[in-house]
Amino acid sequence: MCVKKRIVLTVLVLLAAVCAVIAAALFGNPLSKALAARTAKAHMAAHHPFYTLERVGYNFKDGHYYAHLTDGQQIDGDFSLSLGWWGNLLGDDYAYRVTGGENTRSRLSMEYRALVTSVLETPEAGLPLDFGFGDLEIWSREASLHDDCPAYALITEDLPLNGTYDVRALGARAGHLVYYLQVEEPSLEGLAHWLLEIRRLMDASGVPFADIDLTLRYLRDDGEQRPESDLYVLHFPYADIFEEGLFARVEQANADAVAYYAQMDKEQ
């Protein structure tokens, strides 16, 4: 074989090898996946015999394989194992997701969010909505010690695993709305008006909430935005949304929100 052909062949082999390495890094490889599945099944048989191995997938971001385990007898029983390229067990999130209550927290939050979204998407809503959602304030016991945790927040670890819950009742106690509305000219009067409208809308739809972050955004037809004109209130209580004296409460809440963000900027 002539020298030129040998060089070309060597280059092609090297290119193929590089492509194989890149492909393995991005998509994993069948051997590692099989080893990961074998380890997952052994771990499951030893520690979680009533579980089923749902699937094994590869995450190119960290280069690990993840085995997803489910238990048909538990609503909040799913968890994952993390495994290396040789099928070695790196860890699992059973304590966090199952016994720690994260699955329960996530399930309830998604159910409440779906209720709020169903209201926002109705033609009757009539809100000049830019962005909005609802969530349940459910914090871990450790995180609840942080200053930002609302006093009314539910504690993740106190939620019974696989429990049946009245999500609307939880919303009345710990439901938090976040709405951004696009208006011609933001004003404190507008904040008061839209707070009343949102309460009316949510009451009529049977979706309670404990408080709301409401922001009025200035937006011209040509798309020109003036963020400095935005007005907002943070964690404004549902119980404070009634006409008598509302403007004064909104004015104070807006001042408090401005001071809060100013303090946050100083601390950064």
C-alpha cells in the first residue's frame, strides 16, 4: 500500500474513532446501558422488590445513566438511580423524592397549577395577561427557616406520602398566584382594580388562593417597553383584596415591594 493511501486510511480511522467518542459522549453506548440496567435490577431486587424498572436513559450533561423506578401501588413512589459507564451505582434520590416528600409536594403543586391555568385559559378571564401561574407554597423544613418563606407555607416533610388531598383547600391556605398584566399606563389605581378583578375571577371559578404577586407592565403597541414604569405588589393577601381602603393598602404594598427589591440590589 502506497504511503498516501496509508495516510488517508489512518486519517479515516482517527476520524471514525473521534466520531465514536463524540457519539458515546452525547448518546451513551449499548454496553454501558446494559450494565446500568443490570445493576438497577439487582439493586431493586435487594432493596425495592415491589418496584418496576420503567426505563434506563442517558444524560449527556453529566455523562451518567439514570434508571427510573416506579411502584404501581404508590402515587408518590417514583425515584431514580444514578449509574456510571461501568454500571456502578453512584446514588439514588429515594430519600429525597419518596420519604422526603418531594414527590408529594410536586404532585400537589402541579394539580394546583393546573387549576389556576384552567382559569387563565378561559375566554371569560378577560385579563390582559402577559404571564401568569399559580403554585402552592410548600417548603422543606430546612428551607422554611429562610426569611423569604411565607409564614403560611406548608412543610414538605409534614405531608403524608400518597395522601389524598383537597387541592382547593390547600390553595386557600397556601396558594400563591403570580400575574404579569400588560396595560397602557400602570398606576396604583390599576393595581387595585386588577386585584379586585382577579379575586372576582378566582372566586367565580372556585380556585382559592392565599396571596398574589401582581405586576402591571407598560407595553406600547409598537413593542416599546419601559420597565421603570412597572408597578407591583408582592404576596398581597387574598384577605386584603376588598374595596374599602384598598388603594391605601396597595400604595403601601407597592412601596414595600420597591424597598425590598432595592435592598436585594444592595446585597448583590
